[in-house]
Amino acid sequence: MAAPAGFENKVAFIWRIADKLRGHLKPHEYGTAMLPTLVLFRLDAVLEPTRPAVLAKAAGLDLNSAGADKVLRRAAGGLPYYNTSPLTMKTMLSDDKNLAAQLQAYIAAFSPAAAEVLDAFQYQQTIIRLDKAGVLYTVLGDFADIELHPDVVSNEAMGYIFEELLRKFSEMSNETAGEHYTPREVIRLMVDLLFAEDSDALGGQAPVRTVYDPAAGTGGMLTIASDYLRAYNKSAIVEVYGQELNPETWAIARSELMMKGAEPDRMVLGNSLTFDGFAGTHFDYLLANPPYGVDWKAYADPIKVEAATKGAGNRFGAGLPRISDGSFLFLQHMISKMKPVVKDGGGSRLAIVLSGSPLFSGGAGSGESEIRRWIIENDWLEGIVALPDQMFYNTGISTYVWIVTNRKPADRAGTVTLVDARELGTKMRKSLGDKRKELRPDAIAEISRLFRDAVELAGSDARLKVLRNEEFGFARITIERPMRRTWRIDDATTAALADDIAVAIGALCGKSWADEKQARIAISACGLSPKQLTAVLKTIAVYEADAAPIKAKKGSGYESDPDLRDQETISLPVGYLDLDDNAKIEAIRMAAERHLAAEVLPYVPDAWIDHDKTKIGYQIPFARQFYVYAPPRPAAEVRADIDAIEQQIQRWMKGLAR
């Protein structure tokens, strides 16, 4: 969507105002002063037409009464905020000596929705700092020269102004940018992928679409997603919702909603994983760049309690990831927010940025593997795009965009699309923290094309794979071998025994027995206690390849030797996911026995599989799918390089000798 005409001039003007803070605030603090000040002037302008009506109603009301807020919101024309002060941002400038006190009184007169935002900005402290520095009047006076009335600056234009300033202030500090800002081009790609299959759903007359981000940051993802939808269909009604943990960041996101005239309560403060701010609510689209590689031990208790419960409200029933990385918790939370699929439509799509760890961490049966299994076996994973490295401000690691949906197109049913975009990044002229690469528009278009047309392009482009769901699954089988033991008393086997015990059985040194019963009878004559006898029998039992296998205490088989136990991985059979539970068990059993016969018994003929220990796991070996073998350089070339280096060293040494 094209930016409204003239918005750059206002951004440039406000940027020049910020320059007056130099020497009084640190550069990364400029945003904490300028953004809430912009919010105040915008709210003041929006409230101007209804101010007399609000003041009249407030005069006869107990402002602390339960119904006062609803009455005053009606008086404000249905806006979600109001102000009961007779002051305005411009009239208070007539008294520069009392400006700080009047500004604080004006802020205190705001409705709860607006006051919470300004409190989170810690704007009261900023007022004191600017007043002591002698620049408060200058800053507010310059802001007063900007016309921000809705008749002049639309909600759309105001959103662009706020977003651009936020971006510029974020980039002034690599630390701030890394914490609160996802690169725009990454968000645009995510949005493209999110809506890639939904052209029909986005059409029609005034469609209402909801978008949710559980780790909203400053709201950038929600902004770009809503802009995309409106650009696609100008009559679309987009409702954005979000939740953010950091109070200051939440204040920025909620401020932008207020700037656009949206309901500020749709941006909730709190940890999405421990407090679901939209419990019972489902959304059309969801997107997030949650913190990854972050320890969630500090708030693990409520998550573990929820995971252990049953019922529709349990967001984490599929499993819990390791305590060192909670990113899979966000993905499960988002899946719980998808709309159910109904006969005439429904369903949702989500896009989430994750590190490489969720692709493969955890073995069969672990929390991570069970979460992957749950998603893939439900046929929700539509695709994954590998991004170039060095794309983010605070990390240079590889990242991946997952697309998950419960309304997968029919031609993609039962498959997962993998797109390798690692080589499509462009080096930036100037780095921003760890961000050294960017995705240009042509790269975003190319990635989106590969993902959108994957079914038709599969097999013709090396950057693209379309794989069956079961190709990501595997069975972890346990191969057992019989226990073969000799009970032998010699210096080696008795070295670990206590001296008094070793002395007590010393007369038997050099003796050996083929089974435990014979050894027990012989050693019992040495006068040991039952506990000591047990310890000796355990210690002197050693592996003997030629010994007869020990029969199992139950059944007709043999005791397994834990020291010889091995585990191997086999692929799931083709069509495995189409089988019922009993058929799946039998299919895995047969596949395991075929593997045993072909790959194990020719080398270890006494081995067998303990099928009760078989576990099903899921991994997404992205790098392996796109691995291209590069043959080593010929030995002659390597030798020539070494000779050349040696000759160069000799020339340098001769030069030093002179």
C-alpha cells in the first residue's frame, strides 16, 4: 500500500524536534519522549470536537463511579478514550512556568485506556527530565505547530507517521532494534506467505478479518498485515489484536491502535504463555516472531499445570519443549487460537519465525518431537521457508518461517513445502547490529512465487521440495542381544571390591562358573553376608562372547544385555498416516523386522527387536534435504597450493636473513 502523500514532511519535522534532545537524553531514549508526545497531541486533536460535551457530562458525574467511563465515552462520540481536563496541549503553552505541572494534570485527566499507555511509557519521569533540562517548552511548542487533526491527517496517515518514527528511533540503538523490531522485509515476506492461498477468502464486500500476534512487540507485524489486507481489498474491515510482555513496547503498540482509531483494549499487556489475554477467542490470521532460545523456567509452573489438564482450554497438551527454549509454546498457543473449520469455511492460517532448533531438537518421544508429530499428523504444517542468516538485529543465526493452517488447500493435503531461500539475501551497505543482510522486493516476490506455485514447480527447482508428511517421521527401534556372562574371580574382577571382601573370597581366585547359580553356591561358603554376596556376584559377572545366552526369567526368550543394546532409526512406511492406530503398529513392526533381517542379522545373528520400546518421532532435517555434495579438491591441486605457500615462506625467510 502506498504511503499517504505528505507524511514524510511530518516525520522529518518531528525528527528535527528530536534533535533538540541531544545532550539531554541518550539517543536511544529519544523515542520515549517523542512517541508519547506525538500520542498526546494526536489524542488532543481527535478529542477537540467532543471536548465541550465531555466536560459538561463530567461536571455532573462522580468520575470514580462504575458507570462514569461508559457515559463519558458516549459523550466523546464513542471513542475509546476521553479527557476531563479543561486544558489542551496548546492552551497550556501560554503558561511556560507551570507547563510541567499543567501537563501532568492534563495526563491525569485521561480515561483509563489512555492513561495506562502513558504510565507504561513512564512519561511523567520524562516530563520532569525535559523540564529540568529546559527543553520541555521548546519540544511542546514545536509539536504545537504540527497539524494533527483527523480532518487533515487521516488515521491511515497517522499510522504511517507513527510507524516510520518508531522505525527510525529503533534503529538509533541496535539493542532497542533487536529487542523490539522485526525487519520490515521479513514481515512483508511472512504476510505474503500468510495470504498466499487466500485470494478468494479476501474478496467480497467488506469482509471482516481478524489478525493476532501473541508477541506483538511494537505492533509492526499487525500493521503490515492490516495494510496488506486493505491494499488487496479497500473495503476490507481489519481488526488487529495483540499481546506484549514488555510495558514500554506494549505502550507503543497500543498507542498505534489509538492513533488509528482502533479499540486499544485489543492490545493486552502480559505474558501470553501464562495469561491468555484473549481466552476463548479465535482469529483468521496469526503471525509472530517470538523470542527463541529463551529460558522459560521462571514461569514454568502455570504452563506445566495447564499442560497436565484436559479440556478445550489446554493449549500445551501436545507436549512441552525443553526448558531452555519456549518458542514451541508460542506455536502451540497460536494453534489454539485457530478458528475451527466448518462446512462453509472457517479455519485459520498462521506464520511464525523460529530458529533452527525446533526443526530437529529432541529425540523420539521428547516434548519437541511430540509437538512436531501433533502438527504434522494433523496435516497442519503447510510449509517452511529457510531465511538467509544475519537477517535480524540481535542475532546472526539461521531462521525459518513456518506456515501452519487447518484449511490447507486440497492440492497440498498430506504434504509439506520446503523453500530454501538462504541464498536470496542481499548484503547491506551498512550493518545494523547483527543484521548484515536484507530481502529486497524481488527476493520476496521470488520466495512467494516458489511457495505459492510449489505443487507445479516441485522437481524443477532445486530450491524447492514438496514432501509427504510421513517423510518427516521415523521409528526409533531398540535392538537387543542376549546376555552372555561368565562369573570369574581374578585380580581384574575383584579390584572394585572392598579389601575385606576380596580377602574373604581370595581362595577362589582363578575360578570361573558358567552360570550364576553355581557361582552363588561356591561363594556362599566364604562366609559373606547376603548383601556382600550380591555385590560380589554382580561385580565378577563379565561378558563372554562364547558363553551360552542366559534364559529369561519369564517366557521362552533370553535376558537382554543392556551393554549391547542398540537403537536405530527407520523411516515410516509409505501411507503410514492413512492407517488406523492398530494398522500403524503392525506396519511399524513389519518395517522394523525387515530392517532387522536386512541390516542387522547378517552381522549379529542373535539380535532381536523389543517392539514394546519402539517410539515414533518427527524431525524436519531441512539442511539435509537441500544438501549438495561437493567433491574434495584433487590432491594435486592441494599439493600445488602447499608448495606455493612453502616457497613464499622461504622467500620471506631469505629476506629476513639479509
